[in-house]
Amino acid sequence: MISVCAVVPVYDHEHAVGRTVESLRQLGLTVFLVDDGSGPPCAAELKRLADADASVELLRLPENQGKGAAVMAGFAAAATAGFTHALQIDADGQHDPSDLPRFIAAVHADPQALVCGRPVFDASIPRHRFYFRYLSHAMVWLNTLSFDIPDSMCGLRVYPLLVVLPILATEPPGRRMDFDSDVLVRLYWHAVRMQWLPIRVRYPLDGVSHFRLVRDNWLITRMHTRMFFGMLRRSPRLLARKLRATA
């Protein structure tokens, strides 16, 4: 039986997270809010949201550990609670709630697949972020020896937990902003099936971004370098898969 919840990593998005939770609850989803060491105003807002609705679960990390750490903590809590799938969504309201029903429908059509958002950006995306995304995409294409991953940085996905968690237990991905690309490449290496759905993205509703240009670009660059050597070890298997797909 398929049971889908939402996992929302939160770090100081007290002005936007309430709207995100409301959109998820309108779909009937249990929501796991993961407080990644937020300050008092956001911590108070998260407590208010959890106290007001029994279907909103609040997890607190003792200090800021990064988006990836928060998402993985949410996955673990969701699996323990018996959910089979976790919809990962950012707290800042950049994702359009009207896109979410298509993700839930895709899960029911193919429960073993990882359902990923493929962003269609408007003019609100910072230009340096836009260009760096494509540099990161190029590195993902190199590290998978394919063009099968059109976007590796989108924060809207539905993960099949029974498929994904055993892989993450043996190959932990990056714990900060490098998580989204890192985990996707690792799952691709393990031949996890992926679906791609176009989504609309705004940057972000509350004007708060925790992407740190120097630190996070360094983390992502280091991750891609590490992945490159992982790809070299796996290249015979990846090339054999590619040949089978075209045969």
C-alpha cells in the first residue's frame, strides 16, 4: 500500500513555511517539518504549526547541519512512521502547490520510481544561480555518462523510501546544499528509475535564500570532483547499461 507524506527542511523561513504547510495539508499529507537549527522566531512558528494540527510533526536538529542532513532526518522519521514515499519540498514557497497533485499521481502510477521536478524558471531567479545550475548539470551528465538527468538541483521530488534508504545507508550523500545533486547521481548509479515532471519555480516568496555563493559552490564543486572518480570506477557498468538501452 502506498502512503505519501511530505518532508520539509526548514531553516529560518518563518514567513513562508506556513503557506507551504497549508498547501500540503490541503492535499491530505502528513507533514514532517525538520527544524535545522532555526532561530527563535522560526522555531516558535514551527511549534505553532505543529501544535495547531496533529498531522504536522516537528523534528528539531540541535544545530544547523544543512539541507541534506535535515532531509535525511525527515526520511528516517517518515519511514519509522510507516510511510512508503516522502515528498521533499522546500519551505520558502518557491514551488507552485498546483504542481503537487501530479507528483502524487505519478507515484501511484509507478511506485518504484523517483519522481523529480524539472524547473521552468521565471525572471526572479538570480542570474548567477541560473548559470551555475547549468555548469552543475554538465558535471552531472559527465558523472553519469548520460543526459538522463535534465536537472539535478530542484528541491521538489518524491522519494520511494524502501528503494532509496538502503542506498543512502551505505553511500551517504552530502549533508548541505550539495545533497540534491549528490543523491541523484548516486541513485542513478544504482539504476533507480526516475520520472521528470515540469514545474514552475519562484525565488523565493519570503526573499530569504540560504545558498551561500562561496561555501556552497565549493561544496558542490568538491562533490562533483568526488563523483567523477566514482564514475570512473563505475564507467564499465554505466556504459554497458547505455548500450543495452540503445540495443
